[in-house]
Amino acid sequence: MCLLKVTDLKVVYPQTIAVRGVSFSVKKGEKIGLVGESGCGKSVLSLSLLNIILGEGKVISGKVEFKGENIFDLPKKELRRLRGRGLGYVFQEPQSAFDPVFTVGNQVVETLLSHNIAPNPGEAKKLAVRYFEMVKIDNPEYVFNLYPFQLSGGMAQRIYLALILMLNPEIIIADEPTTALDVITQKKIMKLIKSIVDENKLSLIFITHNLLLLKNLVDRVIVMYAGAIMEDGNFDDVFKYPLHPYTEGLLKSIAVAREKKEYLEAIPGNVPHRVKEEDKCPFCDRCIKKMHICEKKYPRLLEVKGRKVRCHLY
């Protein structure tokens, strides 16, 4: 069953094409990793899935359908219900997602009441404390009364995950949820996300710049560059045998404990500033396998060896 379907989505800002003709779908229970460098359009794409376009951004074309309904056509009341109950969003820095002048408990209770998850504040608190325990928060009743600035990054992320879980979404979108955390806390949060998704049979879209972080977490990986999908396929296939030169470059830049390397290979240059849709491959200026056609024609997303790849090599 297809829960989420994105068709030819294009999002632009003044002087920037943030998302360029992106299409993909998410099945019930499917776990997808969305990978790419900073500035490649991952976060704009993920926020677009909830019809949250920040600043002067605009959706120029395309559809985002959740269970067959285009979210861009939904009235505000239905859209508000969808955010949380249908699609749960986990932000990069959870402390910034909380209001600093209210306790986390106050904010959790307000959210539960607005979504009709609990009938009254007392029941909402009981539910919150139970879920705080579920995500391994020590002394949950005490933590319930803390302000966001009193929480560590790991604790704030656990509370936010507990809140998302209480809303009972069908898809969790996690936008680099371990970015601001140390390595040990990062590992714990990754383990927690995996257990939450697996135990509740949820779909997952996990956004990161690190392909290795997705190992044992996702079934499928989508590689983005310059607002477009470069490669889309089964994680193991993409990880072991990357087809696109950009995917290959991302993998070579990862430090692996068992492999002894004198230095990590880097992709030369930077993600281009996309002012207009140029009729060439967006990666061609940085690609070591560049051909003449790459500078003359924008490549199509082709079916190759059971996956999709946007490259003139195929």
C-alpha cells in the first residue's frame, strides 16, 4: 500500500531552485534514507511533504499525495491534523522546536489536547509520563516540569520522539536528528528510532549527509544533488555498487574503521547555486567521469539494474 506519493515536485525561492522535479513514493512500513550534501535540497523537500514552505519559497508544480489526497489542496484544519497524526516530523535541533518560555510538559499536553489524543490535561500528563518512560527517560515526572534550556540535546530529542509517537503517525520524517549530538548519544538515538519504527510498523524517511549512518536502518536510499534525485535504489545495492559518480564520491568520503586510508577522498567544488534550470547535468562541473553530453543535456532518471539513476553513463 502506497502511503505517500510525490510527483514532479518543484520548489523555488528567489534566485534558487530548491527542489527540481522530484518524484518518489513511500509504502506502508517502508524505511527510506534521503542522502546528500548540505544545500542539496533535502530539508526543503522534507518540509514540503507537510506543506511547510519557509520564507519566500513557492511550490511551482507537482503534487504530494498522502493516502491519495493532495496535501496542497487540503484546508488548514485537515492539514494541521495531518501534521503529527499522519506525518510526524523530527527536527535537526529538537530544543529549537520547543517554546523556551513554557515547560516541555505544558507543550506536550497542549499538543495532545489539540489533536484530541487525551480528553483532559490530567490524562495527557499520564500519557506523556508513560511515553517518556518508553523512550528511556529517567525520572519522567521530574523531566515533565523542566524548561527546554534545562534539557541536554539527547534528552530533548527523546522527548520529541515520545511526543511524535504519542500522536501515532503513519510516517516519521527525521531530518538529521543526530546532528547536534555526541557520538555515544547519537548511537542511542539511532537505536531508539529503529526500535520505534520497527515495533510500531511505521514508515520512515531519514534525512542525513552520511550514508553509513543508514546501515541497518533503511531498506532504500534516495541520493539528492542540486535539488534533484541522482540515484534511488535498495540500500545494500547502492552502498556496495553505486551507479552514479556522486554516490560513489559520497561513499569514498566516509571514514570506515576497518579500512586503512592515508586520506579521505573529497568531491572537488561545492553544490551549485541553482538560479535557473540549466540544460546540463547539475553534477558535471564536479564529476570525474564527465563527458561532452553532460554539459549539453539534462539527464533523465532511468531504470538501471533494478534502481533509478540520473546519469548519461547509462
